[in-house]
Amino acid sequence: MTLAALKKAAQVKLMIFDVDGVLTDGCLHFGPEGEIMKSFNVLDGQGIKLLQQSGVITAIISARQSPIVARRAADLGITHVMQGIHEKKAAFLELISILGIKAEHCGFIGDDVIDLPVLSRVGFSASVPNAHAEVKSRVHYLTLAHGGNGAAREVCDFILQAQGRYDSVLANFLA
């Protein structure tokens, strides 16, 4: 954890998550009828909720379109969900325009080259250890946990710590 990454995470007002490879392990499981199944980590979900409770807006920008992602986002209270987006830069610019948030106050976690146009524009960028090498070499923070195995939670906790809110969030559970 570098001081520079902490300073950047301290400025995050909007945290955006990629799905496949970040909120999931990146594997797509096909059922007998051709349906796609994905697994999500409950620790990631709790981290996203804690981030929201601390006042950080959360969003999803994903290249794939999936009713499973829409359901998971709804369960977590993520209202800004952009799916089927192959031009992530345009989606990002539209989102920050709608929300009135500057790019330097945004965070994004992604894992593949399709994410680079957003990762290169946000104030705080993160990735996972199993990401593409070009992505890992360009982000401010690389998680210890792999995608779908607590990486999103790690980033959420990192932002909360950088913003000095981690202890107060935990206090709600320790009272």
C-alpha cells in the first residue's frame, strides 16, 4: 500500500466495478439450456454496501449483458449499472456527466485491456493479481485477493481506510 495510492483513494466519491474477473472469478459457466451462471463473493457485496453507507456512490460498467448482474446489483443497491458496454470510456464519461463528478474523484477496478480507457482516466485505479499484465502495470493499487475472491472488498476497505472512515464503519458492528 503506497502513500500515493492512499491519497488517490481518499478522493473517491464514485467507485466503479467491472464484473467478470473482478466481482467474479472471470469464469463463465454454461448450463444445459445455454444460460450463463456466475458466482459472486459475499465479502465483496458487504464491502460495496459499507462503501455506500459511507457516502461513496457505486456503479458497474461491464462489457457483458447479464440478468444475473442486474439481480446482484439490485441486491446490493447499485443503481448505476451499465451492461453490454464495449466502449467503456464513453459510458464512464456519460456516467460522470450525469452524476456531476469529476474523473479525478472516481475509482475503477478492472482486469483486462478493455478497461484501460477508464483506468487511465480515473483518480484511483485498481486491479487484481490475475489481471492482464498491461492492466496490472498501469494501476495505482493491485489487490492481494483475486477477482471473485474478495478483491472488491479489499478495494472498498482500502478506500474506507484512506478516507478515515474504516473504524467508524466497523464500530457499527462492534457496539
